[in-house]
Amino acid sequence: MPKLRSNSQKRIEDLLAFSLGMMNGESGKELIKKYRDAIDAITPYDMLELADHQIRMGVSPQTIKQDIEKILNVFYSSLKKYPWQKPAEGSFLYSLMLENQALVFKLNQIKKVLKSFKRQQGDVFDKVQATLLPLFRELTDFELHYTKKENILFPYLEKIWTNYRPLTVMWSLHDDIRKKLKTIITILEDRSSQWSDFNTEMSRYFFLVIGMVQKEDLIIYPVAAETVGDKDWQEMFEQSFEYGFSFIETPEKVNNERLEIGENLPSSVVPRADALRFETGNISFDQALLAFNHLPVDITFVDENNKVCFFNRAKDRFFPRSAAIIGRDVKNCHPPESVHIVEKIIDEFRSGKKDQADFWIQMQDKFILIRYYAIHNDAGEYRGVLEVSEDVTDIRALDGEKRLLDWE
């Protein structure tokens, strides 16, 4: 696996010294003057190497996030000059970049609305709430963009890049954006809210979202364009149709053949197409797959090496999954803030101290039960984790008994 190229180790060292100085509160003016040559020559590859080095030396994603916008602002002009071949229209990367453009347009439309209200006299926040609420609710549709990055783009980059760790910082920022948008919508829905409450949260939201667009367009996408092969891009594009697209027309699907899970796995782990024979009966591969996909639950299986090796295609999945996650380390399937929980569950399962972990969440109008089961063979050897998620909203409401069929 090739290391992402960086033309100068000395430049990386200078950029690291600059960024750590900024994070430690040293004079930005003096630091910029001292490391001007490195700053002027920075490339997207350098930026990834810089963040990866910080993480490897023990700097947490939460700490990196605190100053990343300030540091990126210094690097912006240099990164903007980096020459790279933009993706072809109708490709996966092209659709991601087009979604960003559409998002920025919508944000600018909101700014225009805000300016019109600021020119009015008196307390007009009630009008602001009524006008902006549907606009900010519409922004929740951009969730598809972040979900595709986390579940399609990131898994491929993790397989190709040795310096993939900065992606965890980006995922953490996704979650910050999600939380901030939810807070804004709550404020706009509350008739007792004040302009100051809204303005503070809105400013931070815009700051985070525009910063994310810059990180994608200036760092992640240029490097991805130059390191990911055509076959992988095509696979990602096909998988993106399972999620949908944010604020843009659905692209034309060039290849209508469905990407099969396991297609790119070693032949030794691809299930054979003949009958599966068990002590409790025989079932064909097709029958087993149909049975898994018709269960009213989301199932994901992680093996003893912490690699995702299977998920079913339930009719209405609660959590997004795509073939890109097959073979992915399970800790990379979660935002950095919750990785420690995943690791604790696996450690306890592996040791045999625990064999089940339960969680439940409210997801809009659904009450979702999430259960993790430790898998051990007859010899007591740990073989992995089975995750099962189920909508138990109707089950919670059951009472008494039902013994008769009442279809009519």
C-alpha cells in the first residue's frame, strides 16, 4: 500500500511545528513569518500527512478540531493553487462536488433572507422563524452527502491510503454539523426563542459547513482523484444510488448491474453457490440470502479480526450500509467519539466477560432496539460480533393476547 506522496519531509516538519504552535496559543503572526516557505508550498498531501502525524503522536480528533479552521485559513491560498484534474461529469466524485455547490447556493439564499430581515425595524424574529424553519429543515437532506462519505468513500480511502486517520476528524466534524443543525431547528420551532440564540448557533453552523466544503474540495477530493482507480470510482458510483443524492438531479446510472457483496473478496471467503448443509437442515445459498434479507431487522456480522464481513439488505434499513464496508475495520465504521465504546464491547466479548450489549434510541417516530451478541464456537473460541437492530415501536405497544387472524 503506497504512502501518500509528500515532496518534502522538511516541509512536513515545519508545517507540524507551525500547527502545534498555533494549537498551543503562540503568536500566529510570528509563526506565519517563520514558516512562510512551508506554508506557501503546502499541498493536499502535506495536509493529510500533517494531520495523520498529529493523530499518531496522540493528539485527539477533538483537540485537532479546535484549531483546524484557523490553521486551514492560513493554508487556504496555497491549497487553492494546487493543480489537479477535476472529475468527469457523471462520476461519483463529480456528484459529491456538485452537491457541495448546491449546498453553498442554498446557504447563500438563506443569507439573503437574513439580510432582508435585518433591514426591517423592530422585533421581527417571529417572522424569521416562520421563514427560515422550512429552509433549515431542507438542509437536513444534505445528510445523504455525509452518509455517502462515511459509508462509501471513506472505506475505499482506508484501503488505499496509509495516512487515512484524518478521516476520523472529518467524521467527527460531520457529527458536529448534524448536532448544530438540529439545535438550530429546535430554536426556530420554539416560539420563545430569541434572536441572539439563533444568531449564535447559525453563525457556528455556517462556519462548520463552509469549512467542511473547503476540506473536501481542497484536500480530500484532489488526493482521492489522484490515488483512487477507475474501477473503485465506478463501484462507489454504483453504491451511491442506494443512498440517493442531495440537492441535485439523480445522475444517469451508466452501469445497471448491481454490485454484489463479496465480489471483490478472496475466493476463499466467498460463499459457494451450492447447498449449505447444517445439522438442522439444508438450505441453498439463494434461500439463505432471501431469508436474511426478509428478516425485519438489520444484521451486520463482524469477524474475530474486527472486520465487517456481512450485512443483510433488509427492506427498510435504519442505518446505512454499502458494499464498501466489507473488509473494513469495525472501529472505522463509527465516529471517533464512540470508538471507545465499540472497543470496550469487543474486548469484553472476546474475553468472555460479556455476551450481549443492548442500546435503544428514538429515531423520528421509530423506537429502535440495537443489540450486539458475542459469537463463540463450540470450543469457546471468539469468532466475532453480530449486530441486530429492530424497530420495536409496535412491539412496545402490544398488550393482552392475539390468537386469531384479522386480515379482513
